[in-house]
Amino acid sequence: MATKTEGRVIVITSGKGGVGKTTSTANIGAGLARMGYKVVLIDTDIGLRNLDILMGLENRIVYNIVDVVEERCKLAQALVKDKRMPNLCLLPAAQTRDKSALTPEQMNSVVSELKKEHDFILIDSPAGIEQGFQNAVAAASEAIVVATPEMSSVRDADRIIGLLETKEEIKNYKLVLNRVRPDMIKANDMMDVDDVLEILSVKLLGIIPEDQDIIISTNRGEPVVLREGEKVPKATLAYRNIAKRISGEDVPFLELETPVPWMEKVKSLFKFGAA
Amino acid sequence: MPTEGLQPQNNKLVQWWVGLFQKLSAPVPTPTDTKTEITDKVDGSASAKDDAKNRLKLVLMHDRTQLSPSLLEDMRDELMEVISKYVEIDKTTMDLCLEQESNTIALVANIQVVRGREATS
Amino acid sequence: MSAIEDRERVVLVDLSHAESSADAVRQLEAYLDQERSQKRLGAGSRIELNTGDLLLTPGVLAKMTLAIRKLGLSVETLYSVVPQTQQSALDEGLLVRQKPPNYMSIGAPRKFSPEQFINQAYKDLDLPFENLSSPERTAGSEPQEPLTRLSVTLDDGTREEVERNPGLSLGTVFYKQNLRSGQVLEASGNIVVVGDAHSGSEILADGDILVWGFLGGIAHAGRQGNDKSEIRAIRIEAVQLRIGHYIARRPDRLFKLGQAKKHRAPEVARVRDGEIQIYEDIVER
């Protein structure tokens, strides 16, 4: 539970765009808040902000992080409180500016202020390795690298990990493998989790299955991790487990197996006959 | 050839014999063969994963060492030049590539030595 | 601790486009079925019904409320412009209003300097503002004089005189192009946009704003503190509307059932009764 020590600062990054950084930030943040921690999410994708939409808070934004660093408002004024949980808030990016409106130094001062009041500060990095990435990483001491089991995404993740390793401030980094499709892995059409871990030689934080509920949640501005009930989507459980692992709990990884499709059975019959 | 000793007037018969012989000697697809073909196809699509893995490993090795295939080619040529000063090597079989074992990347050269320079001079 | 505060589970079900009361019942039941199958409405969610100009008998209304309450949901408010329907709703123990609020005011109904206003607005959102001093910044200039009077027709058909400042003394910027996400149009006078203002765009004017198209982004009229300014558009679906010291945000959810009205009048947003309200902009001659 909440400690009196300074909050942990975690950057969520990927290099490649569209692999689920922002979705992961929203869900991991909401997952930690759901456990009772005080969490703030920072969107550093200036000019192309999206975290507000995923959280369903786009209509509440008055000030943003650029207003804070340019001293048009106080930091607390720019924090948008989540409509579901009082211990979760968002520091939105500016939509009408560009990446150069923020520097790593400014990022550092904003984060060091937030650290006093929050248990977790999650920083959503923009795609790429340019200034936006540098801003996002500047204040972080931990990193979560998001990748999908595709060549381009894994290659970019490798580049990002290389960059993170050169940053002294980053004490540890772990991988979240997103959009995993057990059916394709089963058919040997997709690299499996172990393949990716072997190639990147990185520790695993979580596996998120491809799940249409994530799209539905995004459309409704409600992180999928907040679904409640007996039968929640697998992605919900996956993100809850990630939040638990971040908080220090030892949670086994989700079993992603799906029932064997009938084509697989036919194939195995054939193999049996041939042997 | 079994047709060699036959008379020219038996030309048609010869052709028939040759045709029959070829038919019989040609490899007939056996049931097991067809089966291998099917499983091959299945495994062929299955290797999408391995394709990705192997290509990715190669790309990453080049990324990490910042060695492009053309640089590797240049290095190969220069290495050959240097080595040829001391030993006579088979330039056609020389193989230079990057290999990864767990966390380390190795540059592996496979060079067949024909004979030492001293011996020839 | 997994208690999730769900303060905003108020869902407005818009039945005003239904063809008949029977059609409205059908639409409502279809909606409830769909929500139930997807388990989207938790117990305790509150439903508000907008029945527009439909005539609902006590029997029909009782059927509707029963369908809602059967699912463990509550229904408290009904919006209707028909006296008989209103009476049916009152008999059913519902709160009756004329028209649903287009926008939720997050601004205070009192006047503040811009910074104080923001503080107040955030107090409504339960933000920790207690220890904040107001940042130093030059206060907004006084509203432009002279004010003129304007007669407007309200939703219930009555006419009302409102004070307004047409901003005639200010210049006008004319922008003939769509405004896209990330683009800002800013002027010390009035702004006319011929085109759509997409979500993510911002229009900031000291005077009035007129969008000859769809308004989806943020619009701030009377930026220097003129609460009499107005925002007009063919259709207003702005993420946020700001007029002078007031600010209103789009509601989180609005389920619109049935067909949208074929013909709709342009809309205008102005401050009335201490909050930003949107009207159909019908000019009386």
C-alpha cells in the first residue's frame, strides 16, 4: 500500500507506434489506482495526445503540461482527476503545440514535484526516439517496454532497450508483450513469448492477449482493467496482474491457451499417419 | 542403354520400348510421398514463426554491431587479402558471418586453407 | 481496495425521435436488452428519459419504468415538453424537466476572475485546491460597453429579453477552411469559420464565435471575461464551451436512439441562469 517514500517513476515506451503504449499506460495506471495507490499519468505526446481519450477525460481538460512549465497555471490545476477513482489523475499533453515545447529539465522538475504526492508516476512516451522520447525518459527510473510479437516491433524494442541501457537513471526495464494471439502461436504462425524474450534477452512483466474488449473499452473511454464482475475479459486480468507485479506481488503468468481448433486436430492426425 | 543393339526397321517398336522403360524407371509418387508433401506444406506455413525469428535475429545482429551486409562484404574481402599473404586459401568457400549465442555476438569465419605460402615458394 | 467511485453513471436515453409511444417502448426495451447483454450498466445506474414531444399515458410510462427497475436500475428524471406526459411522470413519482441539459456546467454560477473560476470549476471535480493561492496574472478586462438588448425565444416558446454584447466594436477574422486537431484560431475580435472545427482544435476569441459548420473542438468566446459573448454553429458538439468566465464540458455519455432529426436549426450557446446553455438559434422576425 501507499508508502511515505517518494513515488516510483515509470516510463512506458516502445519505439514503434501503434503497439499499445497508451492503452498500456491507461490500464496499468488504472490497475494500480484500483489497488489503492495514488497514481498520476503523464502524457508526453505533445501535439498528438491520446491518453485523455482512452481515459474518457478529454472534455475535462483545461490546462496541460505545457501550461504548467510555461507557468500559466499551477501544477495541481492542470491535473485532471479521474471520474471513477479519486486517487488517479492525468497530466495531459498540449494538443496545439509540438515536442519542442517541453525539455527534459522541465520534465524533471514537474515529476519531482509529483513524486512527493503520488505512489506511482506513469509517463506515456510518444513513438520514436527523438525529443519526445528523451523528455519522457528523462525523469524516469524504471521503464516498461511495450512490443507486439512482430518483427518490426521487436526490432524497434531492441533499439529502445539499447537506448535505455545507456541511461544511468533507468534502474530496470521490463517487457510487456501486447496483442499476443494464442491461436496463431499454436499454428506456429507467430513468434511466441519465449522467442521474443530470447531475442531481446529481457525480463517479462506481462502478456496481453489480443482482445476485442480493448477496442470496446477504448471507444467508451473506460480502461479495460476496470471491468468488474465474475467473467471479465482476459486483457482485464492480464493488466491487473501487471499492476500487481509492479507493486511487488508474485503473480504467475496467464495461461493463454485456447481450445485446439479442429484444423489442428486434422493436421496432427496426418502427422501421426506419416510417422 | 538397352536399345543399342536393335535394328533400324524396328524403330517404332524401339520407341515403344524406350517409352515403357522410361515410364517404369521414373520415380512413381508413393502414398508416403504425397503425405510428406502435405505435411511439408503444413510445416511450411508453420515456419512463418521461424522465418520471423531467424530474419529478426539476423537484422538485430546487424543493428547491434552496426555492420551492414555490404560492410561485412568489404571486411571479407580485406580479410582474404591479408590471410592470402600468409596462406593459400580457397576463396570460393570462405564464409564470414555473425552468430549469436545467448547474449554475445561472435564473428565467425570459415576459411579453407589449401596450403602454406612457404611450401609453394 | 477495489471500490470504484462511479459518480457519473447517469445515462440519458433519448427517445424523442420515436414515432409513437409504442415505438418508444420498443426502443427502450431494445436498448436495455443490449446493455444487459453486454453488462455495461451496473446496478445503481440512473437512467434519465428524454421523451421530447411524445404523448405518454400513465400506463405506457409505468411499463417503461418497470422495465428499467426490473434490471435494478433507477429512473428519476423525465424530460418532456408535453403536459400530459409530464403529468404521467409526476404521477409515477418522477422529476420532470422540459429539456435535457446539452452540456454540464463545470463552471460556477458566480463571477470570478479567470483563475478563481478555474479553481471553482475544479472544486466541482473534487480536486485538491485548498492550499493554492491564486496565481499572479493580469485580470481580464472589463466587458465591452455598451450592451444591447436582444429578444430570444426559449425552448418552451416564451420570449425573453437578454442582455448581450454583440462585439460590434471588435474586428472579425474570417477563416474559410476546416480547423483540424491541433490547430488554434485566435483573435482579439470575433471569429467566423466557414467549415468544420474538428475535435482537438481550439477557437479563442475576445468577441463572438460563429462556425458555419460543425463545432467539435474547444471554443472560447469573450476570452477577456465577456460573459455576454455567444458561440454559434450549425451543430454544437464541442468538447468544451467557454464563454467569458464560464466553462461547460460535453457530457460523458449521451445515448441517442432512433433517427436524428432530419431538419435541425443552427445552435447557439450563451450564458443564462449562471451556466452555459445551448439553444436552437431561431431568429424571430
